[in-house]
Amino acid sequence: MTLHTINIDLPADILLTLNESEEELKKRIKISLAIQLYAQQKVTIGKAAQIAELSRLQFETLLSEHKIPISLLELDDILGDIEKLK
């Protein structure tokens, strides 16, 4: 997997304020971004797990802890799929 680096500016005292290391903050940002992009249906669950640097199972567990549905399919989508399979 090829990575792309994006720099963001944060207040100089953010690590002290959060009482976190730079690595912990990076992890938190990646996980938050992945959850947000998945919830907005911008990326698949697999891609979101990849962004968060978690296994799919770990990411699904995280979604569950945040009360975010693992499947974003609507009932009409499911019924349509059933019809296609007949």
C-alpha cells in the first residue's frame, strides 16, 4: 500500500493539553477520520479500517462501541439484492 503524507497545523500545546504523545494523537486522528468517513459513506468499511490501521474486526468493534451501524444498507437495498439473487 502506498502512503500519502498530509501535514496539518495544530496548536503548539495540543500534546500537553491532551496529555498524549505525538503517536497517540496521530492514532486518534486516523481513527476519528476513518469513523467519520465511514459514517458519511465516503469510504467502505474495509477502507476505513485501513485508514485507522486496524483489522476489519477491530474496526467493526470500534464502530459498535460508538453506536455506529456496521452495515449502512437500507431495507430497499437488501430487498433489491434478494430480488437479484432469485
